[in-house]
Amino acid sequence: MARKTSKKTSSTKAPWKRPNPRKRAGKASKHLTPAKKAAAKASAKRAGRPYPNLVDNMRMAKKSKTVKKSAKKAVKKTAKKAATKKTTKARKAKKAKKKAGSPEKDPKGGLTAAGRKAFAKKDGSHLKPGVMKKASEMTPVEMRRKGSWAKRFFGRAKLPPLVDAKGNPTRLALSAHAWGEKVPKTEKAARKIAKKGEKLLKRYHKARMKAAAKG
């Protein structure tokens, strides 16, 4: 008895042996979107193929909604990763800047030469370094400068904080270092500097009167 041989229908044939259904229907072929192409490449890579084949492309053509969702998810993930990286970079830069300090402010107190130059350029002020000499070595002008600074900074009625929440000296307290004084941490120490300033101002006025009498 002769064995019947069944012919393969078009549905059972391999996809590459079947005619293009869209072409047969007189419709233009649709190309995969960039997102679907990326998904097809990923599918091929998972299967160990260097590039996607016809099956990968056909599968991605059918999975329109899934591909869109996965593409959106991938884009969102990439954007989030980039944002996190940017934020981390900005945080590190801010931390490094804070650690390095301002080039215009001396970390020990007062302004640097660059800081004084910046103020001169900004408002035309002629700031000078603090007087760090002993009282016996000062000129009348130096007595006036240091005395005026001490009275203005530490002789005010209501004294601003000298230390911050962490117990570190504030910029006000650190300014004492720029004038050759010990950085005050208490109001008593600050008032002591103010009294010293008052004495220097008295010595300045006395020296000025003496010079006027001679002249």
C-alpha cells in the first residue's frame, strides 16, 4: 500500500520560505522602530547570536505594546541613571569646593590677598591685612586700625555667635586670627579683645594730641 505524503501548508513552512503576506496583499512593508530593533538585538544576544535573524524581527513586530513598554522602561532607567550620576558628581564637586574653601577667604580667618583684591575691584575699597604687631611696635595708624576693628567686631551690644552648631568657630571669631589675637570661643574672650581695642584707640588719640602739640 502506497504511503500518502502530506504537503506542507504555508502556515507550517519556515517563515523564510513563506511569501511576504503584506506584499501578497498589495500593502507596503512596515519597518521596525528603533525601539523594536534594539529589542530584537537584545533577543538575539540572549540566544547567543551576533545579530538578529528573521524570527527575532518577526517576534518583535508582533510584540508592539510589550516593546514600547520595555523601551520606555529602558529610557526611563537610563535617564534616572544619568540623573543620579549628575547629582553624585555635583555633590562631590560641592563637597570638594567646601573642603577647599573660598580662594577669597583665609580658612584660618580674614581675607586672602585675592579676597582683598576682589573687594577693591567690586566696590573700590582699600582693605589691608590685619595688624599682628605688639602694641609697643605699632604706629599710631596701626593702633587706630586694630582698635577700630576690635571695637566694631567684638564691642557691639549684641554679639553674634562665636561658634556654630558643631562647636567650630564662626567667621567672626576667626577674624581674630587675622589680627594676631587668639580666636575667642566665649563672649568673655571676645569682650577682652574689645577692651584691648579701646585701649589702643586711647593710645592713638593720645599720640595724635601729642603730635599736634609739637606741630
